[in-house]
Amino acid sequence: MSVIREIPEIAGLDARQSLLRIPQELDVPLTPRVRSLIDTAEFRRLSKVSQLGLVTLVYPGATHTRFEHSLGVYRLALLFLKQLSYDERFAATVQPEEAEALIAAALLHDLGHWPYCHPIEDLQLPGVPRHERLAERYLLTSQVGEILQREWRISPEKVLSLLNDKGESPSSRILSSILSCPIDIDKMDYLSRDSLHAGVPYGRHFDQQRLIGSLCLNEAGDNLAITDKGRTAAEMMVFARYVMFSEVYWHHTVRSATAMLQRAFFLLQPQLDFGTLFQLGESDWIAALARLAGTEPAGELVNGLFGPQRSLYKRLVQYSYFEQREMYERLARRPYAWLVNVAEQFAARLASHLGEPIAAHEVLFDAPPVEREIEFNVDVYFPKDQRYRKLESVSPVVRALAKEQFDDYVKRVRVYVHPRIVGRLRGVAELERLLNHAIDDCDAGRVR
């Protein structure tokens, strides 16, 4: 029997003596050292951070937390390691203590997340730390790091190296790929969990058991791969992610709320204490923003999102890669401060055209951020031929998504406006001309 399967948490999958139940009817094995980690204040904080944030304004059931998701990822890490332990090359390369480090990393992978961190990180504002930096601080300076060293006999630095994808040895690269690759444990959990709680089927239409059962190593022996038995399941997982982005994460109303939050945060940033703000749970985080915003423009945006009566901005126009590509490419992946300038110039031109005041914050732009999503590729092993092929070379679905840029097809450029003016603006025939002029002004440095 593989020594890896004797690791207490992996053995707990079958022993079923101490379990925690999470949706949907999944039993998560708990050991004393896992309990010690999840009972820390740093980990408990994740129970106050929702997984999908503003998605709940459109899909009200999607209130699950980073805490639940982290337990789901930890469980999948155990299943991945158990399956891979039957692979002779994996068992010969990965030592039990390294597998234990992966288990801890899977459990703690979201430790640094704070409320709404992904839309705020997309702004790339100076002084706003990446959530990975907060995770590093928690691992190195809190009770979490002490427990890792005392009860797990693992250095926090080892966990950090796995989380930061800095593996140099073959074993580290293998384990890092379990955490971050096209079929990693994070994506496998959040796709199905987000789909379940949102009440949509899209993220659950792939065979997890089949995919896990096909796990193996690539030809070089330093990365995750699958056998041909898992090819269809991998294709469906890639497609599930595409549809979840299109229908849930980048739903036009979700993105309206995202644009409102981003502009409010941008307006308030000079007054924010990031060190304190990013340690708060969600309700305290919202309250802190609302207090600072007051009745200023940022306050109207924050109140529209989180106040007693929801008031979201309305979509005026949108541009995509396959429709109005020229306008899309003028606005996609531009710095956020530049987008704000364009929105303000556009608001001024619209006000002049209508002959009535339009405040700068009443026009918002939402565009694909500078950073793209990762590509979709994984090696597939065909035992009969004893040959590896790239998934995209044997899958037209994956090939299309990989070559045609996933981001460009699920992420639109959208212009949102305050509900009070949307009706009149939709009747303006010269929207695109006015928008082009606003872009030209900002590109040329001509700001009114």
C-alpha cells in the first residue's frame, strides 16, 4: 500500500470517523490538525467572505462562502492524491511530507481573500495588495503558521511556495499543478459549487469522478495530465467554465454591480485604510465603505448596491469581440483610471448633447481587465499508442477556446448609466460618435 494513502486525512476518506458535511451531500474528513487550522481566527474569517460577492444580486441563492469552498478544495486534494498514489511515477517522485504540504495548501489557498477582492484587484490601484500577499502575512505571522510547524511539521514557506507556483523540483511542479492548471482542484470545486448555489446547471455538467479517475503525470513526469478516458470529462469542464463566465460571472447585471463597486472604491481610495479594510468580514467591509462614502457620489453607488432599496445602473450599450470589434478593442484591457477618464468625458458629451446635467459618476464603463484568464491546455495520454497529445489537438471545443481567446468571447465592454437617464440616452443616435470622441480626447490627453 502506498504510504501516501496512509496520510491521516486521505485515510479518513474511507474511515469516515470524523466528518463535516458540506453541499452537495459531500463528507469532508477532519483530523485534529485540520480542526486546529479551521478553528483559527484567520480561517474562520473566510466564513464571513462570500465566494461570489455581487453575483448574489442576480442569483440570490449564491451566498456560499470562501470557508465552504476551501473545505471543498481540501477534499478534492485528498481525492487527487489518493488517485495519483496508484501512479508509480507519482509515488516515486512525491514524498508523503510533500503531499501533506499540498493538503495544507489546498485548505489554506484562499486564506488571504477579502470581500470583493477580485473586482478590486482588477483595478490595479497602487497600494492595494494582492490577496496572495495577505495570505503570506497570515501564514508567516499568525497562529496558522504556528500550527503548521507544531502539528503538521510543515514550514509555512513550503505551503507558500506551492500557493505561489514557485516549484523548482519535479515534485513541487506536480503539486503546484494540482493547485493551478486547467483541471485543478480549485476550478473543479468552484465550478460545481457556484453552479449549485446559483441554481444553474452549467458548472456541474462534467464528470468529476471520471476526470479524477483518469489522472496521471505528463511525459516529463513533472505536471498533471489525464489518460484518454478522461478526455471528454476534461472537455466538458473547460466548456463548463466558459459557460459559467458567460452566464454567471460576467452576466450583464452582475457586471453593472461590479462597475458600481469599482467606481465607488476608486473614488474612496485616498481615504481607505487598506491594512484594516482587508481584514474585515463582508458586512463590516460594506459598512466601512458606506460610512466613508456618506452622501458623496460614492455614497450613491454604495447605497444602490447595499442600501435598503437596490438601484443598479442600466446597460446602455455593449461591444464584443465578434460584434463591433473596433470599439471593443479600443476599450478592452485599458488601465482603469483611463477608463474612468473616458467615462467622465463621455458623460460630459452626453450632457451637452441632451442639454441637461449628467454627473461624472452616472456613466460607468466595464471592460475586460488587463490580466487575461489562463489558457486551457493539458496533456492527454493514450495508452494504446503510448503517446501524449495536447488536449487542444484532440478536442475541437478546447482548440476553439484556446486559440480564439476565451476572454474575448465571454467578457464584453459595456457602458452603464444611472437609471434616471437611461431612457433618454437610448434614443440618442450619435452614441458611438460621441464615445469615439471621448476616447480620442483621452488618448490625446485632451481632458475637459
